[in-house]
Amino acid sequence: MKHLPVMFAEALQQLAIKKDGIYLDCTFGRGGHSQGILDQLGPSGRLLAFDRDVDAVNSDYAQAMLKDKRFQLMHNCFSELENIVTSEGLMSHVDGILMDLGVSSPQLDNPERGFSFLRDGPLDMRMNGNAGVSAAQWLMTVDERDLVEVLFEYGEERFARRIARAVIERRAQSPITTTRQLASLIEEAVPIREKHKHPATRTFQAIRIEINRELEELKDVLQQSARVLKPGGRLVVISFHSLEDRIVKRFIRDESGAKYHPGKLPIKEVDIEKGFFKKASKALKAGKQEIAQNPRARSAIMRVAERL
């Protein structure tokens, strides 16, 4: 069965795809969005996709899609967007950028990747398994105060101090190397259970965001998008938790309309700095039918901006 990513139809609609356009899929994953874009492009259209997960780049479905001459797939973080687009000679020529943030289903489903506490496996969590430190390595060296801050800021975990103290005490006895070890430790440390939510959910999210620099990467690529897109080009971002969505929402708000310092009076037209974008749609969410078929879609929020 063909894989359809979250909010597939809405993403393609909001990109307003032109047959001869140039598009970027910053999060290739299982290729669902990329294939959908290619299906709407004509012979002269072009699609560049990125993914920092080598498993996605080397997958059978990726290799099959690469037979299409209109398509390129690169093993890169999307924060390298501007450099790649520049090297391709496409600066300010891109008609649309799509980002589907978060962890892909293959990453979650593979115990060896260490993203999920539902299956026991190595405590890794790296989106690029060939770069950076694993979650296990990070937990062995992180300062307790820094760990509390990460759990609180990135996981919005109200028991951050309890969990951090438990981690420090446990690692003094032996390394925490598996997802089950960490999940069990958190279950013991957290005194109250949230309905329909595993106690380890927020901590796993926070650690994953930290070791992959997810929020920093997102901020970087949003700034680059303004320089890459042509006037009228669309930016479409699908977020799955409030931290990501807040960054996207603020970026679009700050880059929409005129910007000036209230203290500078009188205001002259020449002194007003114009934003790069305008909001192209209200925030969109998945429909009831999609949520029933794919519960992960429940938390998805799509925001759309158009380059001025």
C-alpha cells in the first residue's frame, strides 16, 4: 500500500504546485510528499529532497524514485538548504518548500534507532546515526542542571528535577544504555501518571530534540527559506508539538507586514522595514477521518506563508 504522510492532500494543495516549478522537500522520510509533488510536476519541473537519515536515502523507495530525472535526493540536514540551493544555481528561484517535522514512522518502528520506549533497543535517538553523540553517551556526561533544563524546556516535563536526579544516581552505578532502562527509571521517578500518556513520553522527546539540535535546525532553515524562495513561493510547515509550532508561528508573524521600532518617531516610509512573508492560510489541522486512520495526525498543525 502506498504510504501517505500526515496531511498529504493539504500539503500539496497549499504548495500550489506549478507544473514547471522548482520544489524542495526538506524531510524526505518515506517519500510520500515527494512522490505527491512529482506526480503534479510536468517534464520541466524539478524536486530536490533532503534527509539526514542515511536509511531513508538508501531505502528501496528512494532508489526507485531516483530513476526520475526530475528528482534529486541528498543526505543532508535541512539547515544546509541555502548552501545546496546555491550550489545548484537555484537561489530565489524556488517555488515551494515543504517541511514535515519530527520523527518518521520507520525511525519509531525500528528498535535499533532508540527513538521509542515501547520497544527495547540501544539508547541512540540520532537521526543521522553516523554523526554526533548518542542519547546514551549524552546521558553519561550531561550536567544535572543542564539535564533539568533540557527536560523542562524541550519536554515541558514538570518532574524534570526528579527524573534528572534519578538519571544521575543510576549512571553512578552503571551506564543507561537501552530504551527500556531509561523508560523504567522514569516510571519509578514520576509520582503521577497522565491519562493516555506514558511517563517517559516527554523525556524521550526532550532528549531527542537536544541531541539532534532540532529546534536550532528549524530556526536556521526558516531564516534561509526567505532567501531561497522566489516572490510568490510557498513555505509549508507541519509541526507535531507545541515547541516547533511556536517557532514557526512566531517566524511567520515576525516576517509578515511592516517592521519598525515604536521609539523612532515620526515614522517615515523609508525607515519601515518590510517583512519577507505574508500568512497564506490559517493554521490547518488534520480531518477527523485522517485522525481515525492515523492517530499521529491528531497533533499535526500546518502553517503556510507566501514569499513577498
